[in-house]
Amino acid sequence: MGAAIAQQVRSSRPRARIVMVDGGRRIGATPGQHLHDVTDPALRSRYVKQASPGIQSAYVGADVSHRIDNGTEGMEPGLYNVAALSGNSTAFPGAAVGMNQGGMGVHWTAACPWPWGDESFAAEDSDAWAEDLHTAQRLLGVHPNPYGTSLPGQKLLEKITGVVGKSCAASRQPQPMPMAITPDGDRLLRTGPNRILPRMTEPAGEDFELLTETLALELVHDSDTVSGVRVKDISTGSERIIKATTVAVAADPLRTPQLLFASGIRPPALGRYLNEHAFLTGQVVADLGRLGLTLSDIPSLRADEWVLGCYWLPHDGSKQPFHGQVMDRTFFAPDGSPLAYGVVLGFFIPTDINASNRIDFSESFLDSTGMPEMAFTFGYSDADKARIEHAKRVQRALAEAIGVADLESWESELLPAGSSLHFTGTTRAGATNDGTSVCNLEGKVWGYSNLYLAGGSVVPTALVGNSTLTATITAVRAARAITARLSDLEHNQGKALALQGEAQ
């Protein structure tokens, strides 16, 4: 999100000086490089191995762990379960945060289904929403079908459509998953922050500087204008204030509100309206006969890939109220020959937006990074539970159509809250300053002239699909507002200089 803002501001205002503050250490040789594409074969192999289960909270390696009490110095870069860093996360046990340069942007799956229906927050201008969505897709490098569709994939889509697609609109039929992946010969390259903002891989200059292992501790302000950011060098412990005319915070949906709270910026909605779709995951070994396939029809995997393809079951309101992410894969015998065809059935089930689902920040206790401790309150409503049970029935019907003959050969689990890592709402946007939002629809914090927010925390709607593309729309809007502000400042400065010249 920060890279998306910086890239757009640089494009529109090339004379602007941008300082990007990132609290984590770099993984690999290139800043912001997705781990799937790093040059170090050991790092790349480790990522592929961790990603192979197809469960996001598992493949980032963010296992629930005991609290780290010796601070962040010396921590291995990566993603950490919130329990390792902060206070009470028992109500949201699957949550994790990035403690590496580039954050989740170097780990993510790259699935980019577009927001639809109640997911959008377009106000009244649908044309502007469509334009912002297009810009977000361009920034992320979204490809409509980077894997292509194999013969098994075609058969799989036909089965899925037969079970759940008959009543859905044409645009909401099962289809290949749009992903932030660029085909490059035999390889598929993921979009990391450095593909959005190539400037971050070059040496610092007057126009841009990337500060890694630098923790933002506080926004320095006078209750109207932010004059700078107090930061800490993690390796040395030294602190300083970086002065700025405009500040954008894109520090994920947990730490964005944490930074505002630590800065004394505490509107009523801060940390509230925490939302995350429920995550139901399952895996089945397909019955090839039911799909009209033989083992010889199952292709080999591409280099450094753990799936053959990725498919999308779009939500369609009450007709089909949840999102499906379906991935197929080949299992191999010891001699390297195809042994079986497997299918991962991941379902995201929307949950009600509730102000009582929230993060509370401590006035007295600090987490392992030196920021206010977080305590989570999160639960499912009766309507949420009903949707989850509905999703389980549909998931089971899909599994049976693909190949399940008995319960013993079917694996399915509702993962703990927080496991999708698709959090939203904790600094949500709104059309009016009525106490239910933290910022306006362009991300400008209510009551502040130069403070902007972007990312999942700003999204005010209950998302059904993966959150990254929708969250990037908030970065598009914030960048546009920041660019307009910088233009106004330059214009006003020019007028002042002109008046000064006349006075002389």
C-alpha cells in the first residue's frame, strides 16, 4: 500500500521528496522482492515448501508462539503471530503481522478478485470507482489467468459450475482467478512492493529514501497538522524526528490504528469495526473417473510452483454468498510420475460488521516492539454462523462431485479467527464525520489537514474475497488526494513568492 502511494505521487509530482519508513529487516538481496522470486535458491525453496499447503496462515510460518520479551533486535525477519508480540489475542488467535521489510507484500498469494456488490464503497460515483479499480489492478500487475487452464482445470471448473454456478449471473460464474502474477517464460513472477515501486531497489537520493529496520513510534502533531514522525533505528536504538509536509500511514490493519493511538489520535471508531471473513479450507484427492481424466492427463508443475492453477468461485449476493479460491495440484510418486490429482477448496465467508469486534490498545503496557499492547475482541454473529454452516454444505457438495466417497478421505477445517490475514475496518473510511469512521473516503483523517491512511484498515465494507486489490483502491485515492495537496502547496508557495517580489 505504501509502495502504491509512493509510485503514484512520484509519477504526478516528480519533484516531491519521499521517505519510506519500514520497521522490518530485509529478506534476501533486493528490497521489496517477493520471496517466490528471490535469487537465493534456499530462500525460494523454503517459501515454496511453506506455501504448498495452500493455507496462508500456515505458509507464512506465523505459528502461535510464546511472547518475545527481548525486543525486536535480533529477531529473524518474517511474519509473527500477534501472540508473540502483544497482549491478549485469544479472541483472534490466527492473526499475524509482518516483521520484515515489505511486510505481507513479499509473502502474499497474489490472488486479486475484484470487489463487487456490497464490497464496494463507491459513494455515488460509480465511474470513479471503476477507474480507481483499474488503476489498482495496473499497479498490482493483475493478470486474468496467469496459470492458463489445463485440461484437468477445465474439467474442475465444469464440476464447480454444475454444483454452484447455475443460478449465478454470467460475470459471477466460476472462472480463473485474477492474480498479481506476470508470466515470464517458464516462470510466474509475483508482484512484491518493488514491482510496484521500482525506485525502492536503487540507492537513496534527494527524491527518495527507504529506511529499513526503522520503527515509526509517533506522529508528531498539534491536533490539526502532522509536522513529522518520530522514528527509532532498531539496530542502534537511536530516535529522531523526520519532518514532513504530508504523512501517509499504511502500516497494516493492526498497526495503523496502533500508531494513531500511540500518537494520541484517538477518534471513537479507532480500532473498532474489526472485520475478517471466516476461512474454511479443505482438500480432496480427485476421482479421475468422475472428471473424465486419466493420470496421463495430469501435467507436471511449473518450476517453483506448488499448484497447477487457481480458480475463483465469485460471490453473488444471496444466490452464492461466499467466495471460493480453488487450487489444483499434482501429487507425485517417488519415481516422479503423477500419482494423484488434488484439489484445495478454500472458502471465505463474509461476517457482519460489528463495532464491538475491535482492538483495544493499552495506556500502560507496551508490546515487544515498544508500542501499545493490543487486546482483541472478536466473535461471530448468529447470521455469521449460519453462513459458515451453509458454506460447509456447499464445500462438501463440491468435494463429493470431485471425488469424496466417504468422510475418511475428506479433510476440512474452519480455521481460527485471524487466519486469513485479510483484516479490515480498524481505521475505516466514511462519507461523513459521524463517529463511525476515522477518515474520509480519500483516507484523510478527520480533523487533520495532512494525515492520510491506506490499506485494509480503511476498507469500511465486509469483504467476501481477498482484500489486497480492494485495499489498493484506498492507496489510489490517498495518493490522488496527496498529489492534489502537494500541488496546492506549490501553487500557494508560488503565489507567496510572487507577492514577495511585488512587495520588493
